[in-house]
Amino acid sequence: YNFSAESPELFRNAINDFVVSGLKHLIIDLRGNPGGYLEAAVQTSSYFLPEGKVVVSEKQGKSEEVVNHRSQGIAAVPVDTKIVVMIDGGSASASEIMAGALKDHGVAKIVGEKSFGKGSVQQLISLPDGSSLKVTIAKWFSPSGVNISESGIKPDITVAMSTTTPKGPDGKPVDTQLQRALEVVKTGK
């Protein structure tokens, strides 16, 4: 649901279960995920990327000094695994970092709607009168150079969330984005 301090360990446990299962199709649902810690996004992305690959670039200050955050190369997911990441307008910050990294490195197809576009680092400055000022001190860019704040992450396959909930043959609601993600992970199209 977010990228908290506990997320890397929880993700490691889930990935270990996935690898042991022997399955070759994986869907990561980041819809409605508002993000969280940069470090959690980098570590989680490291399960899919070789060591040293850029997960996200951070441009800091007026001079736009670039700091690259790189994969730790955990690479626990078998390379022949078909991966889809689902995003929507509620996917922001750290979830956009992970989706952008997996998309740009060709590891996963992205299905859903354009993400929110929260690709900035902010710092809270306390003022003498007791008030505070939040200032953007850096911006995040995907490995291919997409300014996450300006563009968000655009899906490879756009599937709008239905404004009405279609019902399946069993009368239960159908998640059209998930259905499309299942098709993509199985067929690659």
C-alpha cells in the first residue's frame, strides 16, 4: 500500500514465496500507492535489476547536480519471469520510481492509467515565527530521463478504470485493469 521502512522486508518475503512457487508470471499492483521512502523503492527495484543500474536520478538545487540512486543487484526474480506493474492516478512518488525503473529497463510492462506525478524531494524549513515552509530541493527523473513531476509515468498499455463496475458471468464486479494486466502478463501484448 506504500513504501514504508518495513516494505523491503515484506517485499523480500513475498518475492521469496513467488520464486519458490515456480510461477513465471508476476503482477505488481501499485494502484493507489502514494509512495513513501526513496530507499524502499530503490531496494524493492533491486530485486529486478542488476547491480549498478540506475533506479532514479535526483537533480538537486539550482545547478541541478545529478545524484543517481542505483540498484543493489539483489536480482532474486528469475530473468524469464513475465512482469506487469499496474499504476493509476493514485500511484505517486516511490511507486512511480519503481514503475519507471522497471519500465525503462525493459523488465516490466506498465498497465493502467498515468501516475500522479509526485517526483520531488521536499524539505521543511522552520521559520522564526513558528511557521514552516516546505521547499522543493530536488526532482526525480526515471532512468530514461522522464521528469516524474512533470509527466508522471505513462503506461505501456492504457486501461481506464471503469466508471461503472462491470459484472462478470458470476455477477461479481470485474476489475478491467487487472483483467488486461493478466492478458498482458500471459501473452506479452
